[in-house]
Amino acid sequence: MAGTAVLAMALLTSACGDDGGKTKLTINTFGVFGYTDLYREFEASHPDIEIVETVSEYNDHHNNLVNHLAAGSGAADVEAVDEGFMAQLKAAPEQFVNLLDLGAGDRQADYPEFKWAGSLSADGKTQIGLGTDVGGLAMCYRTDLFAAAGLPTDPAAVSALWPSWDDYFKTGRTFTAKNTGPKFFDAGTNIYNAQVFQLDESYYATGTPDLIVGSNPQVKAAFDATAQAIADGQSAGLVAFEDEWVTAMKAGTFATITCPAWMQGYIKENAPDTAGKWNIAAIPGGSGNWGGSWLTIPAQSDHQDLAYELVSFLTAPAQQTRIFTETGNFPSSLGAIRDPAVQSFTNPFFDDAPTGRIFGESAIKLAPQYQGAKHGAVRQAMEHGIQRIEQEDQAPDAAFRESVDEAERAAR
């Protein structure tokens, strides 16, 4: 999963009321992984274990992990890693436990080739993670806000409004002209990222360490299109995943949001009273992937065998199926993807949208975008530019130049 947590918190779960000398297993995540009940089940079958989870904002989580690995201490027994940072982290496989040494080779057949290879070292000898989910793209929208603006609400009709991003922004201009109050989309960064994650090539030349963020015309086109939509008044101007964004989601002050599968969990957890008001349409451009994560075990862990038991349990196909039906994160396990419970699932929170079909059709054949070693840091730099346009009224060309300079420094 990808994605960013709304608030940092520590979640302590235990089968008993006190630690009683139990071994504490620590796990650091971001966003909404949906593991709380699974932790309790693991503890029930391991009465001498207590699980302590810390959930942090996406960028904070990964930046902290990088720093803790460099320092040789401070990392949890289990650390979640999103695809945006995996290339950087698997380039130093010695910082992680080689899960092949703990029996992970038996799990290879559970995954599509791209997911298994995504956390495998360049020489193929070290597997640092087991996959949790993939982030196939869609667009979530508020049916009540669309109706108020005179737009269709049926998913097929809504999808037909925007086969391309130009059509999406055209629809946004129509929505905005109705002046019903809400904005068309939540945050420029979410719209920008969706466009970039659909590109065959984004920040790095495919298969090389060559940074092309400043010279790739498609990146500039996505940046400019987003900036124009902001200028047209389509954006709510929010910082995604921050408290004001959550408040706006609850209040219904924006009508659409880029919706990788894991975004369903954010909406459901943070705006439960909006159940039945959302539905899911195709993403403009028709396909793409944003996010998807792995669980890793840093080499500094003092409980590597127990940590692997937990990782194996949480990523097993049965658990991935359950997480999808309860939270929305789409499985990366082939067994879970093919499970009839996933394929036929309709999500009542999203007006019974057939999310199993929506996100499952392309999951097995997914061809992820190549991401260079510092993709995560480069992406942050580009997001900063979009945010400066929204928050500080910076001119788009200046914002782009400043972001490219920041990205080039981050990639060194």
C-alpha cells in the first residue's frame, strides 16, 4: 500500500492486560494497513508475544526508516516499505534480513513476478520483503455532489465523462461552473501523482540511474495540467493526508479523489458517515498503479525469527483476502487475487461498487513503472512544487524549476 497516514500514533495490542514479561515485537507502518484484528489473533496463538505498532505519515515513516538503517539502530522488528522507496532500500540488502534464509522461497509462487522481483536484490540473492498489496488506480467520487451539479452518477456514465485527463479537467470546469460549493478534487498532488504513475517513464530513464525529471516532457505536462486546474478553481487546495484533508473528506467539500485501491481504507476509516455517498469510476487514461507495499525485517532486529512468523502470517493469501474485504487494500498474492471472495466482492461503503472486478482486472498483468533509487525523494520534491502553487500562489514555471532543483539535489 501506498500511501500516507493521517496521523502518527502508537497502537498497542495485547492478549493480556499487561506485558507480563512478554517479548515485544515492534512494527512500523503508514497509512491504513488494517492489521489490528490480525495482531490480536497472532498474539492469541503466541501468548508470549506482544505487538506494538507505530503508524506514521508516509514520508516521515520512510525518512525515519532510512535514518534508522543508516544509524544501525532505531528501526522496528518489522518495517513496511512502499514501492516509492523500495528501489532505494533494496539497493542496500545487507541492511535487511534475507527472507530466503528463513524460508521465503516457498512464498515465491504466491506472487506475480513483478511483485516478487520488486523487493529482490539486483543479484537475485536477497529477498528483503513479502508483498502486502498493489495500488491499481481508479477515481472515487461523491454521487450526491455530482447529482447536485447535474452530472451523471452511474459509474459507467461517469467513467465515460473522462477517458483522458483533458476530459477529466473539462468535467471539472463544468462542475466548478455550477458553483454548488464543493471543489472538484481534493489536492493537486493526488491528481499530479496519478498522471505521473501512468507514464511509461517518469523520473528516471528506464533501467538506468539517469534522472530525467527535468527533461521528461510528460512529467512537465502533468505538472502544467495540474497547475492549470488549480488556477481554474477546481482544487480544494488541501495537503493530502493532513488533518484538514480528513475534515474536508468528512464534510464533503470535494467531489473526486484519485483512488488507488488503498485509498478506500482512508475514506472508510476517516469519513465513516459518508458511507453510500461514494462510488468508483475508471481513472482517466484507463490504467495505472500507485503504491503497493512490502513488509521487511531490518537486520538490526533482535527477534528476526518471530518477526518472520508475523510477516508470513500478515501477508498470507487468506489474510490479504480478508484485508481487502474489510479495508480495501487490493491483494498482491495470486491466491488472494483469484479468490472468488475477492473477484465477486462488492463494497457496500462505495454503493456496492464491484471493487474486486475494478481492481482485479489488471492486477495480475500489472507492469509497474520503473523507479530509480531515489524515486521517493524525487516525488516529494515535485509534490512540494504543486503545494507551493496551491498554498503560496507560486507561479507554475517557478514552482517547477524549484522542484526540479530540489529533486536533483535529493537524487545525488
